[in-house]
Amino acid sequence: MSFTRRAYFGNILTRELERKQADQVIDALTPLHAEFWNTPLCKRFGHWLPGSYEWMARLNIIIINAPKRILVGFERAREVIPPRLYRRSKEVPSALIRSLEINIAGPQTLLHCDVHPGNSYVTGDNRMGLCDWQCVVRGGWARDIA
């Protein structure tokens, strides 16, 4: 059990994880994924719980227009992207959607679905925790780990 007083919450711009901290985030996800592994989540939670593909496709395509943002990011970072990768930049948006389709092909579990350093905190006893659970979905475990 972690002692959570004096917890430190950073944000996506200020939080950098060391390897040990990243390992602890994975350790925090493991019991969640194991508890709900291959269970009928809609039966347990109801149909309000979206699938990861449904959620991410809606977010990436409709809400934030990820295909456009990805290409803008490639342009902004052109100087540091290897030329071979840069030449394939137009393939990345469809590869993103394909990766979401692949992720739902196998066994499903409950996912945080927004795991990144800005959604983590450090407890008073220097353990990692996850916050911002508003994107919970059902899907393949790799979505959280990636």
C-alpha cells in the first residue's frame, strides 16, 4: 500500500519518468488488466463502456483530427526526423487507425486508455500512481502499455 500524502502531480509538459517509475506504472496497470482479462465487460458494467477502437477513432478523427495533427507534427519536426521516415509521413494516420483495429482483435480487458506521464503522480513514498480515469474503455492490454 502506498502512502499518498505529499503526492506530486505534474503535467504532460513537466513530468518525465525515469525507467524505475515507468516500470511502476506498468506494475500499477497489471492488476487492472488481470482482474478484467477476457471478461464480458459490457455485461458487468453496461453498454456505456466503449471499445478502445470506437473511443480512439472518435477522438482521433472527429474531435482532434489526428490525421491532420500528425502531418503538422511531421512538418514541425522535419529537421529531426530521418528522411526515410519523413517520406512515409502520409502513411502514419492510416497506420494509427490500423493499429487500433489490431488492438481489439484479441482478448479484451479494462483499460485506462490515456496512459502518459502527465496522467501519473508520485506518492509521498516515491511510488507511481495513475490519475485522470475519464477515458476508461475495453480493449487489448497493449493500448495502455504503448
